[in-house]
Amino acid sequence: KPPIGIPLPWWEVALYVGAGLLLLVLGYFIYRWRKNRPVPVAGETPSVPRKPAHVIAFEELATLKEKKLWQQGLIKQYYTEVTDIARRYLENRYQAMALERTTDEILDDLRRLRMPDDLVRRAESLLRRADLVKFAKHQPVVPEHEESLKAVYDFVERTKIVEQSVTPG
């Protein structure tokens, strides 16, 4: 006579399948974590901006103003550069990954940082206007161009780190 088979209960099969799926998911997340983390090179320090974030932003805003892009009809490029300056400032100042985020994600980050409501509203106005220009071919009126640049300048001015001088004594 052949050997008698022992039947496997359904819960035991489900347990093995579940454990296998759990290991696969865990392995995937470990792989993604290891792949995306920065690997420091021996003897090399991470690159840190030598200048404070607000100084870099003010220099970029001055350069953008000198380019006179919107006066030349390059409205989309102008708004792209204005928002890129603001996003780079947020990355340098708050270490927030603003360049890869959507407008809504950036606004959520600003609220989480407990920014004053008027700053968040101005940032939202600027980012939404820029989105309309870049993605919906919106043509803002001339005062809005100047107001956008001023909004970024004001945002940087109000959120910059003020260095306190230490007096000996």
C-alpha cells in the first residue's frame, strides 16, 4: 500500500503564503531604502552651501530681474525661474524636498512648519499662478509679474535666518 497523505488545512497554507508575501514586501522596502539613501564617500564632506540660503536666493532674484524675461515675452520661463528660486530656497533653508514636490505638497509643508497664514497665502497665490502659466497657458497681467517676484523676495526676507552677533564681555 502507498503511504497515506496528510491533508494540509487551509489556514496553514494561508500562513505560509502570508509569510512569503510579508518577506517579499519587507525585502522590497529594504531594497528601496538602501537604494535611495545617500552614501557618503570616505574623506569627503557633504556639500553644504557656503552662503546662507537667503543670500543665494537674493542673488538669484537679482539675476532674474536683470534678465527681464517677462518683458521679452518669455512668461513661462520667467515663472519657472521664479518658482525654482523659491523652491531652492525652501530646500536650502528648511531641507524640504521642494523641487520634486507639487504645489499642494509644498503648501502642506509650509503649514507643518507653522508659517504665518499670510505667508502661506502669498506662497499659494504665487505657486498657483505659476502652475497656471506653466501648464494652462495662462497670461497674467503686468502687475502680477512684478508681484510674483516681490512675493518671493518678501517670503525670503521674512523667513531668513537672522544671525545674532555675540558681544564679548
